[in-house]
Amino acid sequence: MNQGLTLLGFLWLTCGHVYAAESKCLPDIDISKNGVTPDDPFVYFGQHINLNCTVSTRQLPKNSMLIFLTKRDDGKEEEVENTILIQTDSTLTIAINETITTPVRLTSKSVNYRCRLRCDTGSQEVGYQYVTVDSPPQKPENVSCVNYNWKRLVCRLIYGTYYRSGVISITWEWTVGVTWSKCPNLEINSTEAKCTWSTAQVGDHAFRISITNHMRQADKPVVKTVTVRPPVKPDPVINVTYLANDTYARVSWSHTSGSKNLRFDIQYCSRWDSCQNVESKSRSVTLFHLVPYTEYNVSVVAKPYFNNSVSGFCSNQVNTRFRTQPKVPLYNPKMQPGFYESINDTSIILYWKNIPEMVQYGRIKLYNATSYLLENGTQIMVVPTLFSTIKHASTQQNFLIINELCTTCKYRVELALKNVKGYSLNDSSQLFLLPVIQRPVVKHIDNFKVEALNETYVRIMWLDQKQSYAPTVRSITNYSIVWCRRKNLTDLCKGELQDKVVRKSIKELEVNLEGSFRDYRFGMSVEVQTNKGLLVSSGIVWGTSIPFLKYGVPTDAPPDVETTLTEPSGFNMTWGPYETSSPDHSPAVSYQVTYCSKHNCTAVIITASDNMMQFSVNSLMPGPYNCTVHGVFPGGDGPKSTPSKMVVGSAGNMAASVSGEGDGSMGIIIGAVVGALLLLIVLVLLGVKCKKINHKAYIATKEIEVPEVEKRTSHNNGELQGNSSDSGVVDDGKYSSEDDPTRVALLPQKEDLQIRRGEPCKRPLIQQEDSKGVHSSSVKNIGYKQNASHASHPDTTSGIDSGVSGTDTGQTMDTGQTLNTGQTVLFDQSERDRTLYPSVSSDQSNDQSGNQDDGYRRPTFADSSVDSQYDPIDNYDLSKVSVESYTQPTIA
């Protein structure tokens, strides 16, 4: 049943669409252009067109009307607006009267007008007509002519419009006197007409031109007479030849114009000079002051020359090239006093800088290094003695090796350059070698550093080179900083040496390289002046450290990370330094260790050193911890190490060492179970103990007189400075419990604690800073920086037992104190729940209940947890609290 209904619906929809598509107002009408009159009209652009479309009303349905549509070349149909609808008893007519405009495409020759009938049941086309359009003839005014080499005349007429009909005719006549002649060779297209004469004359030419459009026979032709003086365009020069020497050349050519007056413009260029221009009225020119062994490009152009002036057009340019002859080099390679490197006491590597290619004047054949002996120990040579001659034929490397030198001799080394024509006629480059013991030396080469600010811009740094001099030496005059490209990543230079001479007071230099800093090696030399005025050098010493990208950050975490649990409730972490030979990043500035419990995280900054890095922490709250370390660099933080997982405070804290690889989940579970059982037993025992202490403390109260004690304090940036070298920490050797009653009052004895009845046992209360900023024990989860005034006391300790120790100092500290190690430590309250802090000053010790101060300094307690400030002291064994856990109180 459903399928039948679906089929019926489909047939109904299909038939309905077919009926709608075929519905017409007049099904039997014959569509032809006869329905639109007049037939085949022709108009010019800008003129009006009159069209009529008529249909009989006998067959018309109700509400019928006629419209005109135009179909342009782009395919779009537009309804014509300027129409008039006329209806009689027997006909319905629509008339159009509009101005023809330019079609979409210039190639369109007609506009298609279509008449359409609309009614209630649809619409249909009843007739069409094509209207031919064209541009009206324009006056022939834009005429130009060229006289080609006095032999051929070509004139062009630019219409200024586009003729579409293809029935345009042009009559072109010319004369240079009285008789008119027709154009012998006339070419016509839609935009221009061209007339060509096989002969040409100099002077004024008169042209009479008429244009006719044969689509409308009644129109008269458009006629115009113009006068033109055709300019001359010579032919290009031919048969160009040259004869070149090392510094001049003669260029010759010929021309087809015979004896006609011409001027020739010559331009010549090379890679070394800007282009030069010369003129010649003859068929040759001589070029002077050329560079030897250089290729020149020469161009020659001919121009008509009448009455001592140039007129007409230039000929087409003719180009040629030639090379001048070679010549001996202008001068020899450049050598600075420090352009040598000592291989050992008897061998050196000699470096030089090439002379510019422009003055080489030919292909380089070899370099000749000649050594002369000036002094042999204490013997001075009256005439320098030839020691050795080394010929170096390679042009790919700018160095050679001189061997078998005398360690106590003085030499002069000269370098000369030879090309295909011979050696330079100028003096050779030279440097002097002092005996080995008299040469200056480059010191602190390990501190010669190169840091790259980007791939091609580097900063070179070195230390002062003060040193003792030989008796023949005056003082240091300057430093030479040198660099070169490495040859296949070896310690040899590829290409020439680059250098920069700086004053001896300069300690750094910034250089912009031609390539990546990774491809270069860097070094320096020290130059001094002898008593005889000679400038001698230590020779080049290459830096030993690897250039590195200053703001680069490594992609790996610190190596060799190991974590070990320590007694009673802490851990120790060690790691290795980053590789120093990597060019991708600078050395680490510091390392940050981050350890996290369930509730919070703590970060500690460890200053980087050359030794194995280490971090230790004790007195942590029992429970599981994660620990990571990462390097801190000028460009940002490096990756963190794999988290090391451990359980602190488990049975005996005897868990095995934990590395950053495993998770130790089984050990954590076992430790947590055992620790929970032990903690429950300790809490029960401490609860009984605390109750007894409360009772005894209420009964037994000692009265101790507090003597007047003078305490010297000073302020430095808000931190306590005392007699001790550690800020805020008093030397225990000056205050013993045997001779200081105030010290006795601080001791939390088992049976002598002064605690009021009714007060619960409290953990150490964290005190707030007093009004003078002398005592500050408030703890927040922020970092505390070291006191810079104590950086010079690496052996000073601050607190015991519960401390954080760095690698280089071995110092410890009570949690909540300030490290004097150059480290920034982040702490939170959960790490200080076993620390005792000093109380407030004596004038603030009265409690809120109004009790009078009896002269005792009593410890107060507070919970370090977040949930509650006061908890029973069941978790603490007061009998095990050491006297060093207290800070010396302030005596009023």
C-alpha cells in the first residue's frame, strides 16, 4: 500500500513539473525575427534604435504583456526599460527607443533584442532582431612616420576607435611637392592603417586620407590632410672588432648608410667600475684607463646628426665584449704582525690575506714565502741571510708551514705574489719572529669566549693580557682578534683569515659573520713594540672553548639524575652538568630543584658549578614526593628531568635509592601502610605523655631573674645582623645553658615547662615581625634570597638537623631561615611543622587575658597545617627537642 502511494506521488510530481516547464501563453505561435521590425537595422554607437514587436490579441490570454530583452556577449539578459506598450482591439505592440552603448566585448558587431510575451500561465518568446552597431568614422589626425636609414618610409594612422563592421575603406595619398600619389602598400585592420614606401626622401610629406563606412551608403567619407616630417632611424652598426692591451682597447665598426652624417654613442662597463660613455663621429674609438685582465661589455648606437645636432631616432644597440691583457700584481698579500701560529718551537703556520681580485691583474700562480735570518743567538747578521724559500701553489688555502726554525734566532719572513705575468714590483709583505723566549704570550686562553647572539652575529670576550716583558720589548700595543671558516670541520682555515685590531684596553668585540658561527674558529694574538721600533707578535692562539648560542636552550634534561632517601626524613639528589661542547646553548646559570608532596611544591635554586650538582633536604613531612631538576639558562628554562618518586618517613626510611625512571608504586604502598601503623602507636603514646606534662607544668613553675644583657644589632635591608657571621643566628658558643639564665628559660625541659592550666599543648607558633624588623620568622610560600653581605662566609651554618644544603657550601638551615649560599629557596608551612621559633619581645609577651609577664621567655607552639592553628602536641616528643632549635631571644 505504501509503495503504491509513493509511486503515485512520484508520477504526480514528475507530470506537474513537465506541465509547468511546457506551459506557454500561445502554444502555436511561430518564433522568428519577423515578429520584430525593422529588419537588420544598422546604427552607430551613441545613436537611437527604434524597434517594434506586435502580436494578435485574438489568441492572447488575459493579463498578457510584451517585454524586450537584450542578450549581451557575456550571456546575461537584461530587460529594456525605455519601452511603450500599445494595445488595440486586435493587436498588442511594444516599441523601443533607446541609445546604443558599447557592448561588453570590443569584437561585438551587433546587439540581440528579443521580444517575450508574459501571461498568467507562463511566458514565451515571440520574436527577435539583431541590430548591427559600429563606431562612426573618425578624422585621420594621428599620423606618424619613420624614415628607416634613408631607404624606406613607413607611416601609420591610428584610428582612435575600433571599427567592427569590417566594411571600412581608406584612401591614402601623399606628396612631397605638387603631384599626389596613392599609397603603394596599404594595410588596414580594426585599429590602424599602415602605408609603406620602398624609397624615402628627407623633408616634409603631405598626406590626404579619407575614411568611408559602406554599411551606410548615404554617409560621406571623412577626409583629412596632414603634413609630417619623417624622422630618420639609422640601421645598427655592423662588423664590430676590438684590439685590447692591458690598460687600453680600440673598438671599430662599420655602417650601411655610407657617407650619411651619423654620431655614435659608445658605452663600456666592467665588474669593477660604473659604466662610462664616450662619443665618436668616426667609425672607431679608443678606450683608456682600463683594468688589466678584466672583461668589458661594450655597446654602440648610431644617431642621425644634422647641423651639429642629433635628430631622429637611435639605431638598435649592438653589444660586444672583450678582456684586457694580464699584468703583474699591483701589490703583495697583506700580513699583520700576528699572522702566524706556532705549531711548536721550530715550526709555524704562516697566514695572509689575499689582495683584491681587481688588482691581481691575472690568474694567481703561486705565493712565495722567503725567510731571512737576522740574529743567531747573540750574533747579529750584518746582511740578512737567506734561510728558506717556500713556494705555495694552492689558491684554495691561505696558509703555508715553515719548519726547522731556530728557537734562539730572529727572522724576517717576506711573502710575494706571482701571477701569469710575474711577481709584483712593489715591496713584499713581511713580519718579524723573535726568539721563542722573547715573544709575548696569550694568557687565559681558557677564558676566551665566543657567544653568538644569533646565527651570524657574535660577541668575542677575553681577559687582560698584562705580563712581564723581555728586556728588548717596551709594552703591549694592541690585540688582534682573528677568525676564519673551518675546513671540513677541522682546525684548519678555509679561505683567508679575517682580523680586527683593537686597543689593549678593549676586552670584547662584536662581529657580523658571513655565515653561521658554527662554521668558524676564533683566536687572538698580542702585539708588542721592541726597543728598536719593530712590531712583533705572540702569534695566533685559537680559543679552546666552543662558540655557543647565548639564548639557546637545550632540548634535554640534566644528565645522570639520581635520588637517594636519607635519615630520618629527607632525600639527596645529584645530577651531572650539561655538555660544554654543544654550540646550541650557553652553560647553565643555575639549576632548579622542585619537590612536591600531595599538598604543595617547593622550588630551590642551586648555583651552577663545575662539580657534580647536589641538593639535600631533611625534616620533611612523611608521605610520597615527586622530585625534578632542570637547568636555568639566559634564554629560559631547560626541560625538566623525569620525576623521581619516593616515600619519605617510611619504616626507618630505608627505602632504596630512586632514579627518575620508575614509579616505585609497590614500595610506596608498603611504606605508607607501615608508616600509618607506626604513626598511630606514636600518637597514642604522645597523648598520654602530653597529659602528664600539662599537670606537672601547672604545679612546678620556676622563677628566674633575667639579667640585663646588651645586644648589638644593626639593620641591613630588613635582615638581622649580629655578632655571628650568619644573619639572624647567634653563635651558641657565647650563650651556654650553664651561665645564662635566659638560655635555661628557653629549654623545653620535660618537667619544667611553664604552661597555664586549661591551655592545650600547641605546636610552635609562627611569630610575626616586630616593629623594628629585627626578628622575622613569618613563613610564606615565597622565595627568600640570601643576604649578600654574608656571601664571603661559606662555612657559616644556620640551624641544624632540619636544613637544606647546597653543593658548594655544605651549609644547613632551619626551615624558615634565610640561606647565605647564593640560592633562592621556596618554602611552605608544611615543611616547618617541627621547627621552634623565637617569641615576640618582652614588652609584647603578655597574653590577651592580662597575665603579667614574670620574666620568663617561654616557647609557644602552633600548628603548621592549613586546617587548624592549634592541635594537641601528640605528634611531638618534647624530650628530643634540641636547644639549638631556638633562636636567641631579644632582651629588653
